[in-house]
Amino acid sequence: MQENKDQRQISIPDDLVFGLDIGTRNIVGTVGYRQADGHFVVVSQAARQHETRAMLDGQIHDIGKVAETILAVRTELEEQIGRKLQNVCIAAAGRVLKTVNQSAEMEFSEETVVTSEHVYSLDMLAVEKAHEGLMREENGNMKFFCVGYSVMRYYQNDYPISNLEGHKCSKVATDLIATFLPEEVVDGLYAAVQRAGLQVENLTLEPIAAINIAIPEKFRLLNIALVDVGAGTSDISITKDGSIIAYGMIPYAGDELTEQIAKEYLVDFQEAERIKCASTLQDEVEYQDIMGLPGTLTAEEIAESVSDTVEMITKSVAEKIIELNGDKSVSAVFVVGGGGKMRGFTEKLAEHLGLQKGRVALRGTEVLGEVQFLQHDLEVDSLLVTPIGICLNYYEQKNNFAFVNVNGERVKLYDNGRLSILDAAMQYGLPNEQLFPQRGDALTYTVNGEKRMLRGEPGESAVVRLNGEETGLRTKIAQNDIIEIKASTKGVPASMEVEHIPEYTKSIAYYINGTRVECPAFVSANGQLVSGFYQIQDGDDIQVLDYYTLEQVFAFLDLPMQDDVQVNHVEATPETKVYENFTVDFDMPETLAAQFHDMLESEEEAAASAENVAEPLEEVAVSAENVPASKADAAKNTQSTEEKAETEKAKSSPEKRAKPSGSGAQPRADTISIIVNGDPVVLSGKASYILVDVLDVVPIDTSEAHGDYLETKVNGENCDFTKAVSDGDTVILQWQNK
């Protein structure tokens, strides 16, 4: 025996695969490798029964006990092969199994030779779509993990094909079945394996593992069902047209038979299990009940005692097969697993499926004909089908879960072979807005009815560290990596002042009888006049007028509206719009010419003042005797002697003087009393008044913003500076904040 062991150590390769079938009754371990011709070589095999009922219906109930049994199997295998085993491939029973049929396709920008990486990416795309659909169906109430998938067919440019690799095409597609189990089932398996000092390298489903051995591809053109009757579950898979088309499970199997024997013959569970197994191999079985009384049973007596249970199990299996096969029976059934060996099992299953007895058969050692065993003393039976299938599945599909640490919390990920930090962050629960920088809130507004949008500032990207080194979200990760993520930030909200609107202009220039006159531009936000310093708010309606009406021009000049006025040499009305650099010509009476020139001089001196920091006037009631006739007079009355001299000099300058013509009587001047911001004010010296005239006597600084907007109201109604003001009116003229 030692010589054979040494021979195995010399001849076997380094890259062995360790498969572990963690069953309800037994744990079977297989170590081997696949040869270039596809045949599998079993280097070593070991099995242990659970000493207690640590597993029920394929679900681990006592993780510690199961881990002890796994460790015993691992230790025995290590002794046989003379190597340490660290990685293991496992399979999950189909308890609470969910299957999803899913399609996916990939298009290339040009004709491309399909590689194995393309095929793998296509499969993973379909699996991920299946998982997303399942989570939507379950409303996120349970977490499910993929434990395997089977491709039904591939497509090359929409034509079915069995193998895509090496073909040249512009589009590939697949139809597959993805199988999922709840998180707690997967977690229990991983916990037990890790307690035994092993790391899961691949995870599949027991029926997937079994069918890889029991039904070779050459048989899959036929509509055949495989039933793996274990201890806790009966797993079902169905083939048709060259593919596996369905998976299923019922939670009844060999343990139901064992429990019935225990009740019938008053024995404990372990003794009942021995009686059941012995009855499939020999005609008589001796036993001892819990009272210590011996007995002998024939195989027929044992089969009769469990006939009702066999009836129940086979009926349930048959109904599930018919359901999975589109509400019709299959052509044949292969049965593997210890529970299916009970006398009468295959006959009853054939009866419920409406098949001839010969069409339902046990698959035993014959399915392992292409498997080579290096252990000459190994008893080869159908119990080896699943663990060998688990090993072979390692070469076909890499399904696994990786565990990483994200911000101090352990996170489990379905390992599709291309995991990145982004996958871990999403599984951890970080939303997109914390992973990618966000722009600040946009500012939306309208300008003269046109919708505008200003984007906010970009935020800062998330700071990501992998095992202490700063990196990016797309960095690949591996088992047990430590990931730290500092959330991204949101940028500063968009902001803009009115003066930065392209249409904004501080003033509009006109030529009045050949003299250039600048008038302040009108800008309003939501009907309220505002200055260029106004901060635009989301949803604001901004109106920027690039013209005055002719009536507004005369009002600004403190001149009464004249007749026979021409704008750009065309006869105009008070409503005529006057744009930048337009000419306004009319016969100006001598009595208005001086008033016009005084206004110009006052405006020029105000503009020439470097800081425009004149002390504000006190708000007082003004009488007709001390109120100047115009804004120009108000400025003139505050001038120093030197300033007056300069003003007189400027007035005499021909280029500064408006050309007066004609003659006329001095217009009638009226005096009115109004209330401005709660105080009485008297206006005098003009025949009529508009709101802008109030600025002659009330010190409101409009040279810069002193709030969000300038509130202008007459008798409670919002208005602009051209609003007529009459005796007894109430005026609001003051800076306000929103």
C-alpha cells in the first residue's frame, strides 16, 4: 500500500481539484484531475457519515458538527495523497431552489473572432440579468445567490450553435438557466467549510454536478430526467434537444424512508439507516431494537413497511418532473443516490410518470466508466457520482463567493471572475451618489421667456484605498481584501448675478437732438426691479429690456412728452421702441433746453465721481419753495462754487449742448403730496410725476445692491420707475431680501 501511495505522489500533477459533497447523511471527498482527453482521474476518495443529524433536507443545522466531519474527511485525504488541501469545490442541495430562464446578447463593432473570454462575459451577463429579475420578483425581501447555471443554446448572428468559441461574427447571444439559493443556505455551507480550515474555490448545485456524470452530452438530445435521491432532498434535472432545460427539487428523500423504518421496528435513526442500506444489498437483515431485542427482517418486509412513503416520494417526484417538462412526462428517467435503491422505488416512479418500467432505471457504476480510480481498494458505487461531478464542474464553471472587508464590514460577493471595488461598494450598500462626484444643484431660470440652465460645480471623487493603497473604483479585488471608501461629495450649487446674463447692459445710449444720453437699463425678476448684483434664484423669470419706449425716454429726461417727434428720422408715437444708438429728434422749446442741459450736467458729474459716496440726505417733507424743478437742479443746488464754474463751462461747450429750436411757454408746475416708505414727501416743479422722480428727494442708493432686489410699489402694486405718481399715492421704494 505504501508503494502505491508513493507511486501516486510521483505521477499525479500539482494542480489537483478537491471536491466535497456535503450531503444530509454523508460527506464524501474526492481529489483528482482532468486529463487532456477529458477523462477524470480520481487520486483519492474518503467518506464519513454524520454522527448526529447535523443536516436536515440538505440544510446545515449544526455548523460545528458538520465542520468536524469535513475536517475528518480532509485529514484522511491529506494522509492519502501526502499534501495539504486548502481549496475546495462544493455543491449546494436544491432546497428552496429558484431557477430563472434568461437570455443575453453582445454585439461587436466589427466582425470578431469569439474567444473564451467573450463566451464567459456573455454567460455572466445573462446570470446577472437573471439575478436582477429574481430580486425584483422577490421585492428585495430575501437575498439570493447564483449557485450554478446551464447554457441551453448559443447563437452566432442569430443562428443556433453549440460552441461559439473560434467563430467569427458581429453578434453573440445565449439562452441559459441560472439557479439561485437563499443566502442562509450558502452562508451555512461556507461557514462549515471555513471552520474546517478550507477556502471555497467553486460552488455549484448538486443536480448540476450529478448530471455532468450521469447524463453525458451525447444523451442530452433526448428528453430525459435525472433524479438524485439523497438523504434530505431529491434533486431533479431535465435534458432536451442537447441542453439542460430545467432544474427542480422536492424535500423528500432517503431520510423519510429511514424514519419510517425507525418507527416500524423501534430502532434509533442510525440503526434504521443501516437496515435501509442493507436491504438494498442482501435478502435478510439482522437488527436489535432499542429494548435490546434482536430480530431478522427480509428485504421484502422492509420494502413493504416503507411502501406508503415510497408512494408519496415517487408521486411528488413525478409531479415535479411533469411540471418542469412543460406539463408532460419525459421519455426516460435515470435515478442515482442511495435513496433510489430502495426496492420498488423505480417501479413506482415509472407508474406515476406513465412510463414502461424499463424506462426508469438506476444509474450506478456504469456512469463512471470513463473515470479512472488510482485507489484499487475503493468501492465504486453511485455515491461517487456527485462528488466527481463537483470536481468536473470546476473545469466548466467558476462559481464562487468572495469575502472582502468594506469600511470595517465583511461583505460577500458573487465572484464572476472580474470583481472590482465598485462591485464591493454596491454590495455594501453605498449608493451611486456616494461613489461618484455629483454636480451641485443646477440653476434654472428664464430670460425674456427663454429657458436657461446653469450647471453646478462638480464635486470631489470618492477616495478609495485597497489594502492601504489609494486606487480607483474599477480596481480588481480578491479574497479577503480590505477596502476603505470615503464618500464622494456634491459640488457647490450654481449661482449667477443678473449682470452676468449676456443680454444685461447697465445702460442704453440714445442720441437726443444729437446729444448722447445714457439711460439705465430696466431688469426685473418675477416682476420686481432688480440691480445687476441680484442673485438669480431657481425658477426666476428675468426680463431684460434693451429698449425704452419714447414715452419712457421723455420721462427719464424729466421732459414732457412732445409732439412731432422722430425716431431714426421716422415719425414716432409714445409707444415707439427706442433701441441702443437710436436717434430721437424734436423741436425743443427754449424753456426746456436749459432743463435738458442741466440734467445732462448733473448726470455727467455723478458718473465722474470716483466713489459716489455723497452723504445721504435726510428724509424730510419738501415744500414747493425748496424743491428743485428737476433732478438736474437738485444736483446743481448741492454743487460747490468750483463745481458750478465747471458746470457753466461745460454747458457752454457746443458738443455737450442739445440743439434747442422753436419756443414755447413754461409748462405748468403742480405740487403733490405722497407717502414714501411711511413718511410724507412733497414733489413739486413739474406738471406730472413718475416713480423715478421720487429719487430726487428720497435718498435711495441704486449705484450698488443693498439687498436681493429693489421693491417698487405704488398703492400696493408692483411697478417700474415709469409708473405715474399722483397726489395722495402711497409708495414703497426700498431694498429687500428674499
